[in-house]
Amino acid sequence: MAARPILLLAAALALIACAREQPKPALPSAQTLVGTPKERLLACAGPPAGDYMQAGLEYMTYRAKITVDEGYLQSVPAIPLVGSVGMGGKGNQIACEAHIVLKGGTVAALTLQSDPAQERQTTDMLCAPIVARCLAP
């Protein structure tokens, strides 16, 4: 009889282990763009918001606004006398910039920046969509 509780405990632990969320595969880093030819960058990211040359290097800037922490049901219309049934806030806007340095016609460096400033990993995650079309799946 003592073996039965042990078997039940082992079965419960096995179910818990199976039910745990599996880690998601890491998305390609924006840093994988280093070494990309300028022509390919322009084809996948489009024209930059800013572009200038200095000391033999070309500097390109891409910009985007990202909304985070957006509530749900935001598009539900307001009902007169009752009010809106939308839940949550409209979200917070983060201004993202990708600064790309090209040397000899290829990407030599890339930095992502957010305003308001976030931790590096958060900025990389939020601002990566700027160059997402250029990242290999």
C-alpha cells in the first residue's frame, strides 16, 4: 500500500513537468544585421529617416513609435449615458530609433535606442520591429 502514494506523487510531478511552459526560442538579434550590404538593408528596411556621411562612414537612422501596455476592447464604441466598455488604458508610446553605421557599403554597427529609456534587453525587444523584416527567420 505504501507504493501507491509514491506512484501518485510521481504521476503528479510528471504532469506538472509536462504542463510547465516551454521556453520560447530566441528571436534573431538585430545585431545579426552586421555585415549586411547596404542594398539589402534598403530593400528590407526601406529608406531611412536620416542619412549622412562623415569620415568615410555612412550613418542611417530609422524611427518608429511602439505602443505597449495597451488595454483590451479599446475599439468598442462608447454607449451614451453608460460610458465606454473599453478596458484598460490606451497604452504607452515608446519612440524607438535604430542607428546604423555603414563602412564600405556594409553594416558595421547597429544600436537601438528608446525614449523613454528602457533597460537594454527591453529596448532591444521593443525596438527590434524597426529592422525585423531584415532579420532571417
